[in-house]
Amino acid sequence: MTLSSLSPAIVIHLFLALAALLLGPVALRARKGSRLHRAAGYAWVTLMLGAALSSVFIRDFELPNLWGYTPIHILTVVTFAGIAGGIFFIVQRRIDRHRQVMWSTYLGGCVGAGVFALLPNRFLGQVVWHHWLAVA
């Protein structure tokens, strides 16, 4: 399997999700209120929304599913809700809640989804475990 054999939705999703995974710690660890925090935060939110939106177009009818949506798609809804909550709390100037929601969204939407994506029966899991690491 190569990137060229994948649907455009999957390729877009992979790049947005990987970028969000890498940029998230910058936004979350930068000094709160700084230009870096805001710029990285806006970019991260944009990447997360793009990754969540692109995941809506990725369906799998082989795994246990509902209209092609598998259990990992629950994280799509969680991501949209988390981003909405994070924006709501920062607009309300509830900084502690904003921080909690954004950290939770990063851990669930990026790290949690990444763990699911690395399962051996999924594309990314096959690439990492079988092709890169040569694990049977």
C-alpha cells in the first residue's frame, strides 16, 4: 500500500492529523496569551477541524460499522465538540476550562485517534507494523 493508492480523503486526513499531532504541543505548551500560543492555537484548531471533517468522508464497510462509520468515528464528534467547547470557554474567559478542554481534545482527538489508527488491521497500522518495522 502506498499513499498514491489511497483516496484523496484519506491522504488529506493523514496529513492534517499528523500536522495537528505535531503542532498541538506547541500550542498547548506556549506561554498563554503569547503570539506563539495564539498563532499555533489557531493553526492547530484549523488542522483539527480539517482532520475531523475529512474523517467524515472516510468509511469502512468491512469493520463493524453503521453506514460505513466505525467506532473510531466517535472521535470525530468528540473533536468537533471539544473544539467548540474550547472556543466557548476562551470567549467566556474561562481560561482553566479552556485549557482542560483543549488538552482533552488533543489527547483524545490526536493521541487517542492515533492509537486506534495504529491497530494492525488499519492502513496506518499496516504501514508502521508490517512495512516499516517488519513485524509479522
